[in-house]
Amino acid sequence: MINFKADGFIKLKDLLKVCNLTSSGGEAKNIIKNGEVKLNSKICISPGKKLYNNDIVEYGEEIIKINVD
């Protein structure tokens, strides 16, 4: 599990890019729109979805928990 610290919020597509799970924001957007990413155990197809404290993102074998300062 990756614990990601954010200031306020981060968008889903930006999270995948920052965590090096995709090589670009465009790739992240396509992966999300194809239904390959889960947010809090539900498929999320909104690349611009804002993530907040304790949200959990799943992509492939990776699990990312959002921690807001």
C-alpha cells in the first residue's frame, strides 16, 4: 500500500501520474475512463475526481491511501 500525503485534495488522474503508475496525464485519463481504477471499492470513470483524506484508490496491484495534512 502507498500512503500518499496531499495538501487539501488531489485529482485522480494526477495521483496516478505522481505515483508513477502512468507515464502521462493523458494515459491516466484513458485508464480511468476505461474503468480500470477503483475509488473506495467502486469503479470510478472521472479523471478529475477530487480525492480527500482516507480515500482509497486501487489500480492493478497497487492500493493508494490518501492522507491529508
